Amino acid sequence: MSKKSFRQAINEALRQEMRRDPRVVLMGEDVAGGCLAPGEDDAWGGPLGVTKGLLAEFGRERILDTPITESAFIGAAAGAAATGLRPVAELMFVDFMGVCFDQIFNQAAKFRYMFGGKATTPLTIRTMYGGGFRAASQHSQCLYPIFTHIPGLKVVIPSSPYEAKGLLIQSIRDDDPVIFFEHKAMYDLEEEVPDEPYTIPFGEANLTREGDDVTIVAIGRMVSFANQVADALEGEGISCTVIDPRTTSPLDRDTILESVAETGRLVVVDEAHPRCNMATDISALVAQEAFDSLRAPIRMVTAPHAPVPFSAALEDLYLPSPAKIEVAVRAVMAHKAKELA
Amino acid sequence: MAAITPITMPKFGLAMTEGKVASWAIPEGTRIAQGDELADIETTKITNAYESPVAGVLRRHVAAEQVDLPVGALIAVVADEAVLDTEIDAFVARFQAEFAEKQSAAVVEAAPEPQKVAAGGWTIRYLAMGDPGSDPGGPVVLIHGFGGDLNSWLFTQPVLAERHRAIALDLPGHGGSSKNVGSGDLETLAQALVDFLAALEIPKAHLVGHSLGGAIALYVALHHPAHVASLTLIAPAGFGGEIDGAFIDGFIAANRRKPMQEVLEKLFANPALVSRDMIEDVLKFKRLDGAVPALAAIAAANFGGGRQAQLPRDRLGEIAVPAQVIWGAEDRIIPAGHARGLPPNVPVYVLPGAGHMPHMEKAAEVNRLIAALLPG
């Protein structure tokens, strides 16, 4: 046990799984870096240094730098997974999914179904998402709702270094294609992470706070924001449950519904654009399955329906924040339910 | 000027950075003896009665109930009646100013960190506290039970370490130690303990074992008597056939918070002691590669079919060193009745209001009993 950053936790998960299982290989743009130029080995270790140091231990046979052609290497990774390897492919920014859509949605996600269960596709795609990095509209999106929409894919969004290590090892050991989302503003966050390998199962939400008044469901980086709000409001006598679903596919519906049955109030926090995102999905679930428990209208805290702005001032206004979550929690607390005669 | 003693927020366990006075047990102005219960101190992990380290009059509650304070913060003042209120005011003001300065300068006393050592075929994680030179007769070694780890001794180890060297370890299969447990039987686990003592160059130790750790301690005392200076066995396994097999099976099977909470509540006379953090820590341990198979192997070897397989108790009479047995009267895992009919040289202390974890529920009494068996 020692303090590790989100970046170190992911690196350690990759390293330990590569040691454990020779079928695990890494591929992607600059996962080693240096384009094989003399003296340039491991120049990058990924665009933000997450895979740095792995080349020295595992060599070019298992750390595969690819050309800038996502369609080719994501497709190659899907094929390698179907034929016996357990590749971890890095789609540098999830915003680039457009150029390898077919390989993920029509190929990897469908193999198990189309081949009648005879094919497995133990493919993990690591990808960066999220705003706050001043990287503008083509490098800042939260596109996990699109992957969540597709049957056959598992979608994992860790909220802390501890969660990242356990969920990534689980992803690599899983026999289905997994899209693993890393928020680029979280790489330097630190917490206690065990040195040993461990797994966190999919489809089991984590309750990071437990309270009686409001259920806050938050995704990825938003979990820490929700925790801050829960801690701040506790002093005022407003007690919040914070649910981190960990995986949006599969989604732990039961934990969300049980909590709303207890609190009667729901705030969903999702950094993605507001239409057809996790906030709307979870709100619809609760509206349909727990309507009679609700004591106030559901509130969603999301980004607006607009591309992520490049202006730093505008981007700060654009993103969900603890202040916006607090406003939503106060709103559901203040709502006066109509008394039924 | 008569002595004024500050009472400060204690530190229970490695992770505690702050705590709060859940409730004061004694009003201001009461004369207290050393060891009187002052307050319930609540942390995110557990609530524990805090006893006065000194005698005197509890002159001032400095900490309000239910307010979070950092470890080391002033919570109360003890002084004789002769001390003027104005002197106490001045003392509190001075303490608070110095404490604030210390906090801002981040001069925090370095807490001891767990270490790892290669022992036999295992890597064993352990936490050593207290002065290495303080115990020529050998240190105290604390051995947790099934599913526990070195943090099980959070209320015991720091207290013993005030006067002795106290070492808590993670057994194989547990905490941060290797998850390889071989057959998982007492002989294997006892060998790991002997190898651990050898790795730390400890020729002889005072063994304190809880539950499965108690059976291991007794096994070592029987088979490697040269290594053992005394024995304190707390709710030990190996004293009778009965054990709550549903607890063992449930502990191995539970992988979510709610079922794990139900299992852990069986450990305590007061189930409210089971906190979120306690549950989360157990779940985190069980997620480690190899942890659940190790627990299953140990359970099968020692508690298969809901019965205890090995009963070293039958040879308790052969123990030549000082030994004692402590049990919680309300133990729902291993009945306290197992302590009946022991040889006369082994005193038995059955503590009311405690379940299977008397060293957590009645920490002060258990600490006193352990200390009484140690030299000095």
C-alpha cells in the first residue's frame, strides 16, 4: 500500500497484467514513442506518460507503436483479441472514435453474438476523455454514452486511482470488449493503492457517501465533485448518498433504485452533453421504476448542448462543478411535493 | 503552579487523522482516576471509549461533541481544584496557539509505516512500534484472526508500544502478506510465524493471538516453546469444536457492502461498531488476487463443515510459560464456554459487553490484561 497517482495506478495495472499473462500486449500511438529512432526508445510512454517504462520491461514485441490510423490498429486489436491475444489498445482521445467506429461497433462488439458465442473478444480500449484541459472541442468530449448505447461493449469509468487499478485489471481479464475511460484531468490525483493486483467487478456501484436526504449519482471525475458537495452540506444537516456506478454498461440499476427508494430525491451528475447521456438514462430508469418514491423532480447536472469551448473562461462555465451540484441538491431539498388529498 | 494536563485527540490506527468526541462520559468538575472513561471518540472506522491517562479533576471540555478535530488537538483539560479558572484559560489559549502553529508548519510526528520482510517462502507485512531496546525479554507479537490484519490491533498496539516493542503482522493469505497458504492448516501458519520471528531476529516473543491467531500462538508454544515467553489468547480457536460456520462461509462469500456488513456485525456485541470504512477495508482486502482462495483454504483446513478441526487446547497443560485466556461473554463466533475447565495455571477473563472482538470492544481492559503478563 502506498500513495499512487491515477497515472501510476494505471501503469501498475498494465505492468502486473503483462507479467501475469504473456497474451497481454499494448498497442497505440506513441505508447512507447520515438518512432524507433536511435536513443529515442520510450520517448513518450503515451501522450501523457501513462505507459512510460513498459517498453524497457516488455520490449517491442509487446509494446506496439502504431501509425496514426485508428481504423487499422483498433481493427487489428479486435482481430488479435478474437484469435488469442488480450490486447490493450490506446485510442488516444475518445474524440477520435469516429475514424474507428466500424471496428468497435460493428466488429468487436458483435463477434460474440454473430458467431453464436464461439468467439470471445478480450479487447480493452483505453481512451482519454473529459474537459478542463484547455484542449478545445475535438479533444475534450465525454463520449461514453455512445459506447454505453451499444450492446456487446462494456464501459468502465473509474473515479479514483484505487478504482482505476482494480477496474483496469478486471477489464484486461474480461472476455468481452471493454472501453476504459480515463479523465485526463485526473492523472495526478493520488490516493492509497495496494501494491498487489486486485480486481473490482463490473456492474457493482460504489457508495462513496451514505445519507438519507438526496441520492447523487455521479460519473467518473464527477464523483469527487459530488463527494465535496456531500461533505459540505453534511454540516447543514443535508445528508447525501453518492453513487459511483463504476461501469455504465453493465449498469448497477438495483443500487440506484434502492437508494432513491430511501431518499426520494435524485441528482445525476454527468459531464457529457445533456441529450441521450448517462443522466437522462439514469433519470429515465428512476422515473420508470421508482416514480412513487420520488419526493421532488429529478435534477440533472451536465454540460450544455454545445461543443466544449476553447476559451478557458467559457470552459470553466461550461463544465459541471461542485457549485452547480450544490444548487441542484438544494433545489431538490427545497421542492414542496403536492399533498395528495 | 499546580500541574495542568492536556487531554488530546488520540490516534487509533494508521489511517486516523481526525476524530470527534461523540459524547462526553463525565461532566466538567468531576474528579477522575486514571483509566476512567472520559468520552466516546468516533472516527470514520470505529467508535471507542477513551480513558483518562491521568488522575485529577476534569476541569474543562475543550472539544464540543460531534465536531471533527485533528489527532493531537486539545479536547479536555485535567487539573486539581486548586488551579484557577484563569490559569486554565491561559493554558488552553497557549496550547491552541502552539497547536495551530505546529499544524501550519506541518510538523507532524512521523507515524510508523508497515514494512515487508521475506520469511521462509513468504513475504510478511508487519508494523513495528515502540523502542527496539525496551524489551530485553523479547517483544510483544500480535497475531490477528481469520480475515483480519495488523490493523485489528489499532487500539492495542499503540498502548503496548508505550512501554514495550510491539509488532503486529499480517498472516499469510491476509492483508499485505503473500497469499500462498499451502494447506492452510495450523502447522503451516505456525511455521510462517516461526519463520517471521527468525527473519526479524527475534529469539523469543510474548505472543498475543486472537481467534485463529490464538490457535497459531498456542501451536507455536507447544511445538517451538523456545520462541515463546508468554501467551495471551483472545477468543482463541482450537479450544472446542463449535464455531459459527455461517460466519466463515459468509465472510468468504460476501463481496458487496450489505452482505459483508451483516457478516461483520456478528463479530461485535454492539453491531453499531461496524462502520462503512471497516466494511470497505475488508472488501478491499478480499479483492486482492489470491485472497479469497487463501481464506477458503484456511477455512477448509481449520473450520471445514462448520467444526474446528484442530484442538491444541487439549495440550494447554504442557505450557510452561505464563498464559492467560480472554473471551467476550457475548461471542457469537466461538462460544466463551470453550474457556471453561482450563488448567488452573491459565487464568480466564470473560468480559461482559464484548463479542468476538474484545480487543476492539473492551480495548482498555484487554490492554491492561495483556500488559499485566509482560515484564516491567
